[in-house]
Amino acid sequence: MSTLAHTMMTAARSADSGLAGPGELDRYPYAEPPGMDRVGAPAWDNADPELGRVGRRAAGSRGRGLHGQLVQQLGQMIVSGDLGADRPLVPEEIGQRFEVSRTVVRESLRVLEAKGLVSARPNVGTRVRPVSDWNLLDPDIIEWRAFGPQRDDQRRELSELRWTIEPLAARLAAGHGRDDVQQRLVDMVELMGHAMAQGDSVTFARADAEFHSLLIQVAGNRMLEHLSGIVSAALQVSGGPATGCDRPGESTLAHHARIVDALAAGDGGAAEAAMRQLLTVHPEVERVVPAPREH
């Protein structure tokens, strides 16, 4: 199976990073089964014991309340390797450690199961799953990887994913010319130029993200269009253009303009070539991962 096919299957398996279906964890016991081997039980050295108290003062700071904050804490620990594969997660211990209710723990574990990070099985309990089972296109997992020990791998893999998808999207988009889309792409290039002149990196990044997202959406391929939302979220989480394009500069603007001109001319080959030039990674360019995204 090709890399792109595998990526698409992974995306389709769990594009939604929300809650798992009703009853998916409820059918499994939360209490630790009698006689369960406690060797290798998770140590909470890197956990935040103040989660419950802090969360009550700032519930909803990430837009999802206490259970969202617990998802964040446990997710970061799993992705960073602090809670390794096949480690047991005992809900009662989690609740006591973070001073949260059984309901909060249950909802948090449901979200982590939907992301492929944990599994719950009868007579086994809840355990951390290996990396091969994670939904690596989930925006939260991308974020946790981007700010953990795997940050370099995250940058490289995201750049490779874009290299696979976006040149093809540019070629296909050249055959689906629409005046409104063409004008919007022109507007984004102009906005990027203005933002660059003003030193406004935030506006530049937003305009760039919209440019790339729109290009994928108008390629006329529904599978690529499905990936566009995931890729867009990944770009925003992991730094946008800093992960695949050179730092904002005249050459960056020129490549975007060439893509727009090629699309207007219906020249798919030129659009693809310009996109590949835009996405070329320059090893000497220092890349900076931004602060975690706000929900």
C-alpha cells in the first residue's frame, strides 16, 4: 500500500477528534480487575496535580472544561512517552491524582480512545496503545507531538505530507478554473504581501493557510478535499508556512503568484512545479514552532 493511501485510510478512520460513540467505554469495567498485574503502572511524576483546582478556576480555558484539560494532560503524557505503550490507566487513580470526578475521567478516556491513544477491554482495563494505532492526523495529537520530544519528526512528516498532496492539488486545480476562486487566491497573495511589508506574521500565516486550503478544496478530488480540513488544522497547529515553506520573503510571494498565474492559464504542470518550489525545505532556515493553539 502506498504512503498516500495509508494516510487517507488513517484520516478516514478518525477524522473526528471528538467523543467516541455512546457506550464504547461504558461497556467495559473501570475498576481494575482483581489480580491485575500492577508492574509498570504509570508514575505521575510529570503530571499536574493541581489540574482539578486550577481547572475549577479556569474551566473552559480551552473551550472544553475540565475533561478537556484532563485530555490535554493525559494526551501530552502519552505522546511524550511518559506513559508508555501497554501501560494500565486506572480511572480511580487518575481521578485521585487530578482531583476530578469519575465522570470527567470517563469522558476524557472516551476522547483518548477516539484518538487511538488508549483502548479499553473486558478483564484487561484501559491501557495505552502503541504509536501505530494513534490517529496521527488528529489536530490534538499533532499539537502534542509538535511540543514534545517528537517535534522534529512532526515537522518532517508534515512537510512530507504536504509535498505529497499539494503539488497534485495544484495540478488538478488548474483544470477547475473559477473566477471567484481565482480572485480569492489573488486577494490572499496581495494580503500576504501587505502583511509582510507591515511585519505582520499572524496575518501572513492566516492568508497563507487560506491560500493552501482553498487550493486543495478546488482540486475537484473529494478525497483530497476531505484531507484539506485535516491538513489545514495541522498547518495551524504546527506552524503553518514555517513547516513547509521558506520564511516570508519576496521569493515566497513570487512562488504563490506563479501558482495563481498558472491556474489562470490552466497550466497544471506549471502550477505543480511552482508548488514544489514553494514547498522545498531549506535546511539552513531556522524553524520556530509557535505556542500551542487556542481552542
